[in-house]
Amino acid sequence: MQGKVRRMTWPNAMKRDSLIMPLRLHRPWGEGGPPLPPRCPLPPERRRYFDTFAHLYGMALVAYAGLMMPLFLWLGHPWPVGIVLASLIVTLIARGLHLRGHMAWGAGLLWAVMVVLICEAIRLYGAGVGFEFYVGLALLVLHISALPRACKIVLSCLLIGVVGILLISVHRDMPPASLSPAMATGLLWINLAMMGMLFGGVLMGLEGVTERLERTYRREALHDMLTGALNRRAILSIAERWRRAQCPFALVLLDVDHFKRFNDLHGHATGDAALCHLVNCLQQGLREGDMLGRYGGEEFMLLLPGMTRGAAMTVAERIAALVREQPLALPDKSLGMTVSQGIAAEDEAATLGEMIELADRRLYAAKHAGRDRVMAWDAFETLSPLPDQRIAEGAEACAFSPPRRHDDSVIKA
């Protein structure tokens, strides 16, 4: 016996759709979100190395000034303090090279400073007080850098060999700066604590960089780069998910009137600015859970959850008024815009493809009726013009074309 299909309510569907719903509300860096990282002058595939080492240079400066210098001052030896001061200066130079895109030179300088400081500390204080543990940190910094793999292997072997020889020689001879047993034990615990903090800071920095880049790539994959609205793939994916969850919603197809003529008269740069301005107007008229996506060219799709055709028509008319009342402001003039809209409800069609085709047919009818209007019913469905029919508007004539058909295979992809 076939059971009755339970229609899922909208609040329950929102819980299942929690990964998609926040997409329209994403705030870019610098607008209340995470701080904007330094501008990367390199190709996108090098961004991970750039962001990682931008974090490490700041950590190195804090470690030298806030940890190493007080430690050597406490030990009472001026020579290591001078090395730490030189390390601060060289690290600042390396950071400057890094921000200009010379990542290999910057990473090499940072790593060389670390090695010199480690070797000098081992030479002065000997083994067993914790300075040899920093070799692991130097190896970690080396292997997350943008240096070539062969260079990493050679430098790693060189570091291990130099430190090993130094430890053997110090173990055989008395270190220049002998420490009392109590001071040696205290220095060991201090170095262990510092190593834990530095390793934790590096790993947290790597996690933060990875998370930020993943968020950036995810946004670029799902959003239109020009307007910031969802792209075609993302908006269709959300609509298909809502249909499968049997959530009632209305779909609005919106098209800018005479946009081709707008581009021809004012240029494509002004046309791009007009599309961005249009998205701002649309967002002013939408609710928190509504979805906005760029469907193609100057055509946009709105998904209005929990709305009937009548309620969606009220929203569409409010949006049309917002667009009409807020012209695009340019330095020398203001350009008015209007939009035509077609509406379809989820219960009018069996598939998403049919729903889009219905909204597209009504959008076409709205343009046929004179533009700058909303169509939610099939009042003009029987008035499909012949392919060669034209309508005069001012001094120009705009050709009509039959409504586009949308293949379901595109939606399922």
C-alpha cells in the first residue's frame, strides 16, 4: 500500500538546507567578518604560501621581541641579545620582501635567522636545556614555505647535520656559559613552554589560512564575480533542493528592460555598474531567507520560500518600484532602470524545468505587454507573436523571440 507523501514544512526544510541558506548573506572580508589579509601580488595558486608566511612573520617578530629577548636578558648574556636584535631587523626585511612577492627570499632569510639563533644558543648553553627542540620548528617553517622541494630536502639535511655536529662537540667540551642545575632545569621548562606556544601558533595560523582560503574558493564557486549574487549553478541547486524537500516557494525571473541598448549607449563598464546597482536594489526588497541569483546576462532569479503567487507578486511589485525609484548615479548623470518579471509557484509545475519555463513565458508576456510590469498569471499566454513581429518603441524597434526552453538536464547537473 502506497503511503501518503508528507509535505515538508518550510522551517524543517531550512534546517536541512543550513549549508546553502547563508550564501546570500555572506559578508566579505572587511565588513564585520575576518580581517582582510595583505594583498597578494602573486597568482591565486600561490595565495596559500603568501597568507601562511604573512602570519609567520608576525609570529616571529612577537617571539623575538616578547620571548627570546627577555629570556636572554634573564640569563645575563649580552651576545645572544644582540643576535635577537639582528634577527628582528632581518625578519622585518624578509617580511618586506614577502609582501612584494619575493616569497622565496623572504622565507630563506627567516629560516636562516632561526638557524643562526638556534646554533648560537646551543653553542653557548649546551645540550639538555631545550634549545635543540627549536630544530623541529625550523624544519616545519622550511617545509611549509614556497621553496622548491629539492631545496627543502637539501636545507633540511644541512640543518640536521650542522646541529648534530654542534651537539656532539658541545657534549664533548664544556659550553662557554655554564648554568647551575636549577637554572638549567628552569631554562628547559621555559623552552618547552615556548616551543608549545610557537608550535600551537603556527598550527592555528595554518588552520586559519586554510579555512579562509576554503571560504574564499567556496564563495567564488557559488557566487557571480561581478554582482556578488549566487551564480546560475548555485541558485538552481537551491531551487532543486527545495522542490525535493517539497517546500512551497515562488520563483521570479527578472530581466532588465532594454539592457542591450543601455550597453550600446553608455558602454559595458556602465552596464556592469548597472547590474551591481540592480542587485543592491533587489536585496533591499527581499526578506532574510529569500534567495537571489544571476541566471544569465541581465536576467536574475529570485526564490521566495513559503509564498504563493499573490504574495510573490506583491514582493515583485515592491522590487520594481525600488528599481524605478533608485536610478543609477554616475558622476555626470543619473540613469533610470526598469525591470520586467515573471512569476511561477512551486505547485504549478511537476518539475523545476517546467516551473522555470512557466516563469519565463510570463516574463516574456510582461515584456510583450509594455515592460516594467509583473506577470503572475497566463493572461498573455495565447498572444504569442510571430517570430518576425516587431513593436516600435521610440525611434527604435526591438525584435521579439519566442520564450527560451530550459532543459531539465541543466538543472540536474
